[in-house]
Amino acid sequence: MPGMTFAKALNAGLRKAMERDPKVVLMGEDIGRLGGVFRITDGLQKDFGAHRVIDTPLAESGIMGTAIGMAYRGYRPVVEIQFDGFVYPAFDQIVSQVAKMHYRTRGAVTLPITLRLPYGGGIGSPEHHSESPEAYFAHTAGLRVVSPSTPQDAYTMMQEAIACDDPVVFLEPKRRYHDKGEVDEALEPGAGALPMGSARVAAEGSDVTLLAYGPMVKTCLDAAVAASDEGVSIEVIDLRSLSPVDYGPLEASVRKTGRLVIAHEASQTLGLGAELAAVLTERCFYHLEHAPVRVTGFDVPYPPSKLEFHHLPDLDRILDGVDRALDRPNSLSGLEDGA
């Protein structure tokens, strides 16, 4: 469908999964009659009934605990956490039980739970509504962590996450909910759609590799267009899967360009960018012409909404990172040498 919003694509993916498998059950706060705070589940309770689209109490730990029990009984629960900062009361359930049950039972038990988590900033929300907790989950063995950046990927990756026998943390970039793009609803997992575990080349280039995921992909694509006006060719890679990482396309790109910039909204220290930089340095050391550059959020609690656009990496900061990787004049010129 041409011009489908990211939010509508998620809704369509959920609907397709529910039509395909009667064991798919949605759970979350206000997801039924209201359709969720972002209206991602709009109309689904009306069409599938309150027994499959369940309005839960305001208790994230209880929601996850219930989902674990349902998964034990053969269901495929899809849990919505209203906002990123609300996931922490359920953190123990996720990392201590959901992530470990399959391993602890030597494969006897699977927990096919999809945890839908709107994340990131850029929508002017108050405290606890604009966080980027992806590194916590990517660090946890036993969890798959994915983040689509386009309506097409939102549609197909949602279906694949629900069908997966592993627990999947499905990170939805909330400031992209209203972005539009073409969605081919004939594409399905295993039938033409790029698997959710694969990275993709979002824009080809030859001078610098720019890695991003989720909300930052669009910003990086805008940066690639802006840089081309100055004769700089940027290759943008959309990570799509944060754990496990599909390093093949990343390595191929870095070996081609010799320069690497990584962008994400989360804080820099021990963020996903640090792991990507370390692994790609190990694997592509003799191809790199400059140390990897990270362009990230700052190491502070997420700021008030009036200040968030100073915190989030924007076009100028990304282009400045590209200048650093290319040894061109940049915001740190002179400072890196101790001047």
C-alpha cells in the first residue's frame, strides 16, 4: 500500500499475525478499546475480541509474568509496554526468566514472547517517556533485539518476531510512527521480505560508512544527501537487528570505505556503538583509515522536552562526525591533539 504510516504498518503486521495464528494474543495497558496510547492496536479488539486483545492492569511486571505463563501454555503473547521508561518494573522478569528459560531447560521450553517497546525521543514527552534502553537488552543473552526503521520493515518484521520461537524485544521508534512509506503487503517473512536478523544497505556510498538503526536511519539518510552536495559519498547501513548483529554487510562496507561513523540516540558510554566500533575495528583494522567515530546522545538523564533536540544527534552533529572520520575541519579540531 503506498503512503502507509509506520504506525499503520505495525497494526497491519499485528493483524496479519493474528489472522494466521489463533494462539497470538495481545496484552497491554489500554490496548483494547482505546487502541493503545499510540493507536497501534486500533480496531484489533473489535475484530478479534477481548479474549485476544487484552486490556491489562497498570503493572508491567504482572503483564510480563502473565505472558510467561501464557507462553508456557502454547500461546504467542505480544506485550505492549506503553513507553520505554516503563519497562524497568518488568526488567527482572525479562532478563531473569524470559531470556534464560530456554537455555535453563536445555531447549525443552520456548518462550515465543514479543515485547513491543516504543522507544527514543523527539516527541516532546515528559520524564520516563523518551529513553533508549536497547543496550540493556542487547547485552542479555537469550533475547533477540530488533528495531525497524521503515513502514515496510515494521510490517514484515512484526510478523517474523511473533512467529519466532525466541523472545524478541521489538523496539519501535516512536518519533517515526507518522512517517509514511510504501508497504507491499504481499511480502511476508520467508517469501521475499528481508529476514529481521539481516542488516541492509539503505544508501550506497564510497567514502564513509554510517551505521544506524531505528529512529536515526532517516536522519542519517538526510545526512547522506546533504554530504553529497559537498562531494562526500556516505554509505548508510540500517542495522535492523541489534542482537544478534549481522556483521557481514557492515564489514563489507567498512572494508570498502575505510571510515566508520556510528549514530544512535542512547548515551555513548557502553552504548551499542561501542560494541560495533570494537568488533569492526577487530575485523577491519587494516582497512580503517581513521578511528571509528560515535555520534550519540549525551551521558545524562534524558533532558526536559524543550532541550531534547540539543541532546539528540541531528543532521549537523552527524555531518560533523563524518568530517572527523574524513580528517576534515570539525568541532574537535585542535582539541583532539591537546591544543
